Amino acid sequence: MEYINKETLVTIETDCKLLGDWVPAAEFTKSQEGQADDSENWTVPELKSKLDELGVEYSDKAKKAELLALLEAHKE
């Protein structure tokens, strides 16, 4: 079965059932694209949590715009 990752749009073919950001390709719609990465609607604590997951350092006083910029810079 072919799966698509909603965040990265990477496709993979496997006999195993995948969960998380992976959806069956036959069920994927363009409206699902980027659902997992709608970071502009995230709260500051959510942004900080994601940056922590990525190991990115930031100031405790960083504003949302700064956190978004850091997140964008470290996604690539």
C-alpha cells in the first residue's frame, strides 16, 4: 500500500500499516496537505515545544515571529 506523509509529502510503499502523519495515498487530498505543519496558527508554547524537539536554541523572551522564523530555518 502506498502512503503519503501529510507534513513532508514523501511517499512510501509498504505492506505495514503506518500511523501518525502518514495517510493512504488513495485517501490523501490536497486539503490535508500541510495540516501537520500549520505552524502560523500554533501558540508560542507549541512553537517552543517543536523547537525543543528539533534541538533549536531560542531566547526565553523570543516573540512568536522569531520562533516561527527559527522553525522555518530548521525545517530545511
